[in-house]
Amino acid sequence: MTTRRDFIRTSALLTAGAGILPFNACALPKAKDRLGVALVGLGYYSTDVLAPALQETKKCYLAGIVTGTPEKAVRWQKQYKLPDKNIYSYQNFDQIANNPDIDVVYVVLPPSMHAEYTIRAAKAGKHVWCEKPMAPSVADCQAMIKACRDNKVTLSIGYRTQHDPNVQEIIRLRRQNELGKIRLVTASAGYYEQRADNWKQKKAMGGGAMNDMGVYALQAARYVTGEEPILVTAQQFTTRPAIYTEVDETTLFQLQFPSGAVANCATSFGMDMNQLQATCANGWLRMEPFQAYGGIKGESSKGVIDFKIGNQQALQMDNDATAIMQKKALLVPGEEGLRDIRVVEAIHEAARTGKAVKLSA
Amino acid sequence: MTTRRDFIRTSALLTAGAGILPFNACALPKAKDRLGVALVGLGYYSTDVLAPALQETKKCYLAGIVTGTPEKAVRWQKQYKLPDKNIYSYQNFDQIANNPDIDVVYVVLPPSMHAEYTIRAAKAGKHVWCEKPMAPSVADCQAMIKACRDNKVTLSIGYRTQHDPNVQEIIRLRRQNELGKIRLVTASAGYYEQRADNWKQKKAMGGGAMNDMGVYALQAARYVTGEEPILVTAQQFTTRPAIYTEVDETTLFQLQFPSGAVANCATSFGMDMNQLQATCANGWLRMEPFQAYGGIKGESSKGVIDFKIGNQQALQMDNDATAIMQKKALLVPGEEGLRDIRVVEAIHEAARTGKAVKLSA
């Protein structure tokens, strides 16, 4: 395993020209067949999920890291044989502009920092992959999209499930109208969050169940219907008021779509749930789990949905890298992340005011 | 089949003494081993469901009918060999007081007529079985309960599913705390109602999806949690505004319970759905269908739930007849129907005002 990975990594590094010839020593940059990715923020998701996934990607590789913790830098350098010059702190991050090894900056920080690091990465001329939720506010999302556009770099949101063929099958069923008019979507996404002092409990860091897990249910309601909601209501609850003082532990939200379809959704840091159902005029659909890292599966009135995939995040990153290299449309561009955050803002407003919030279609 | 049914019916009639000896010819009324039931309102449910079920009951039998349509009276008399004296119109209904063949009046009319006929039956000294929803208003329910209490007769609500051992298993799991704290109940009950000019579309008759189908989802949220909701929100929608001018085609409603459990429910006349799920601290539960006439089944984290039963309505009526004969507690007394209608009223208010409605626990 180590041997194979070492080989892949070494060949990737060679292919990308890293550490052999300085990039700017070439008269013209050579087309790469793998993009170098720098992970920004080395928490659980980078450490346990994305870095291992990057060992399985074919179109990109782990080229660098950005971290505020020197001990983490040492550990990652050793584990992934990263050259010194590809290790950044938050202070010297902007110098990444001069590093040809880094093609993509993957922002894996708490949501409140997504805008800042996306914009800084864009200004450094790097493509950006940004974890979900895109940002805590529509204004942030718009600024991120603008910065990437202005700097002629792409912006992908890390909606891994939309790269999963099982989710794509749901979208195909709707696009081809195989189940008839979508009438009701029920989606519940949550887990029991044991941590009590994480960014997930902090409003200023973009925490809360709706922002973190709710976007899965919201996305599902949107991709199952293929529409944008026009009316939003929401209710928030907590069973742990001592911990959930600033953000929601549980949010229920309801959406009405232009076609008349409605969605009944739940998200929570207080319980495990991972279910998607749709009631349609000529059929039905259910997925469980619908937003897991692997094993997404389900059934519709048209048959079983159970495509086997390898590493979901590797698939996502390879798809995004391929789109960048081939200059093709991204599967989940910033605009798609923004569409969710627009509704998330409406959900928070509806919960806060206790009133239905209208949205333009 | 006909032979067996004829035998059962004949023996039932003989056993109950109907048509052989006038009841009041005896010095003291003999204890019956079957109660005579008069169906009030001979629509679909009486015709296609309850009357056939009464051919399979062991503790009660079809003894009479109350109808405003003389042709129906002729047809039913012929089919079920009912004596002339056990046929009533709405005008002479109160004379049922003098008919010892009739022990129970089963009110199967549109909801707006439940209170009137329950109260008239009670005043006639007959036990009352009343279809769900109990009535369109809390005030009606209270008057019905009072009339039955004042006249020393019992009042059962036709919540057939609560007699189903599959539903009883759900209640047992909660009572014995096998799944841990109930956190979220998701219940969806609906069907595509093709009729456009039925009582179900008329407000004055107690129609609407919430009243008719919504009580199943509401009941489920209540029996899964074993609690009464303290906060209610609701949203109503229609996809057929030309038909649903007075009542709701689709209602979404959310409940918060004292323990912190929440429920996310949907009901509709615009789509087929019949699903119940619960997310619990130490397990889960799902039932589909959860409110069908037969075949209720599901699974929990403790195992499959799939008890086979015969005719569900026969089971319900036999249970209620047995409770009456043995003077035992009814499984679903009027007070239980009232508990639902109290919440239904709050749901309608919440939908109308767009505001959360508080209820006392």
C-alpha cells in the first residue's frame, strides 16, 4: 500500500514538475496532467478524509498545506513528504501566488473563514475548492464568486454527494420525468454531535446544524425537485440549551416550490438521521443514507439505486480537477453554493421571526 | 364464502336474539354475547368496509342502519337480511331508543354531523362508536363526551390502527423505552383524492386533508412519543386551487413535545403517502404503511414488525364491543379523539395566522 501510494505520489510530483525544475524556469507553463492541491485548515476533514482521498485521486494530488499549527506542519510533511516550500501559515499564505506547485487551494476552514481564504486564494491566482456550507451569508458568497471571476480562477463547492452516481441517478430520474411531478420531498440529515466547544456551536464561526448538516437536506430538496423554493418556514429547537446557546441544535424547515412541490426537512446535531424520500405523481423515491461519505443507496419506483463507487471525495476532486484542466463547466460552482445559502438565510430569518419568508423563484 | 358468512350472520342474529323474541318480552334483559350495531351513514366506508367487517366480528353484528336514502335501505335490507324495524331515517332516528336490538350506534357521517348524531345516540341510551376525525371542533368533542357521560353510555373513536398489533408494538417499544428517548417523528399520510365535490372538499362538513388524513400523522406523533405537543406550527398549500377553495389539500405541520422530541408531519389529498419514521437516542423505527386498512408493517432497530391480522375493522369493533360488555376501559375513548382535535385546531390556527401556537402539555 505504502509502495503504491509512494509511487503514485512520486509520479504525480514529477508529472507536476514539483521539486525538480522550478516552474518559472520554463518559458511556457507545461500542461499538467495532475493539479497540485493545497489544503487550508488541517482539522478532522482534511486529516482523516481529504488527505487520504488525495492519495487515491488521478487528476490531482496533495501538493501543500496551510496551517496555523507548526506541529501539524511537521507531522504532515513527514507523512506526505511535502517540500518545505509548500508549507504555509495563515500569515504567509498569500505568497502561495508564487508557488507553481499549487494549482488549487482547498478551503477546509470553519465557514466564517471561507470568504477570506477563498478571496485570498483567488487573488493569488489559484483555483478554489471550498467546503460546504459555502459561507454564513449571501454577501460572503457573492464576494467569493466575484473574487474568483475577477481573478479568472474557478470556484467549486465541496458538495461531494452531487458527484456520487447514486445522487446523480436521482437527478436523472427527475430530469427525465420518470417519476412524474415531484409532490413532497422529505429529507432529514443529522448526527449526534458530542463536541460542545467546536466551531459548530459558535455563531461567529458559522456554526449550527442548519448551516452544517441542513444544507444536505436543502440541497436534496432542490436537486430532487430541480427548482428553487419560493416560500420558506422554519422552526428551531434545542434539547441541550447549555451547549446550543448561539446556534441551532435542531432545525425543521419547509419549502414550497413554484410547481407546487413542497419539502419537509429536518436537520440536527442532536440525532442521527440520513434519509431522503420523495412522493411523486407517478412514483416514489427513497435514499438512505443519502449524504454519507460512502454507501449512498436507495430505491425508487423504477428500481434499486445502488451504484458502487470508490472514494467519494477522490471522485469529487478528480471531477473538479478534470473540469479545470479541460476548461469545462464545474459540477458544483460557487453559484450553486450561493443558491443554498440564499435559502439558508431565509430559513434562519423564518425561524427567528416565526414568519414565512418569500423568495424569488 | 357466502355460505360461511350467512352462517355467521344467522348465528349472530340468533345469538343476539334478534328477530326471534322481542327483547322486552323478557323480564330482565339477558346479557348478550354480541352487541347489535347500527351504522349511521351508508357511504363508502360503511358499505365497502364496515358492513363486510361486521360479517367477521365475533362480539358484535350488523343489527340496523340509519340512512336518508330509501333505495339504500332496500339494498342493505336485502343484502344483510335486516328487519324493517331496524331501519331508520334521520328523521325517526331518535326512536332507536326503544329498539333493544341496537346496542351501539356507529356514526359514519361527515365530521360536521358527528356531534349531532353522537349526542342523539347517547340520549337514546346507545353506546356510540364515532368515526375519525371525532369532530371539527374541540367544543363539539367536549359536548359529545359530556352527552355520553350524562347518558351513561360509552364513546369510542374509530381509530382502527390503534387496535392493530403492529401499531401496538410501536407503543410497546416506547413504553418499555427500547429505543431510548424519542427525538424526531416524521409521519406522512395522504392519498390522491380524485373526487372534487365530496364532503372532503367542504369546510362546513368538516373536510380538508388535515382533518381527514392528518389525524393519522398526528396520532402517530402522539403515540410514538407518548406525549402531548406544546408548540405547533403549520403550513397549508394547494396544487388544485379550483377544487380546494375552502379546505387544505396539503398541510405540513410541526410539533414540539415537552421532552424535546419534535415531529415533522405531512398530510395531503394530493399525493399518496403512508410513512412513519422515528429517530431515537438508541435506535430507530419505520413503518410503511402505518395507517392502511391492512398490511401495516415496518421495522425498528429491535427487529421486524409484521404481525398478521385478520380484518382490522373487525378487530377494532370486537375490541370495543368486548370492552363495553366487560365494562373495561376503551382503547380509544372520546377523550383520545379530543386530544387530537385540540391539536388539529391549533394546526389550523397556526396555518391561518402563520404563527406558532402554544398548547398546554
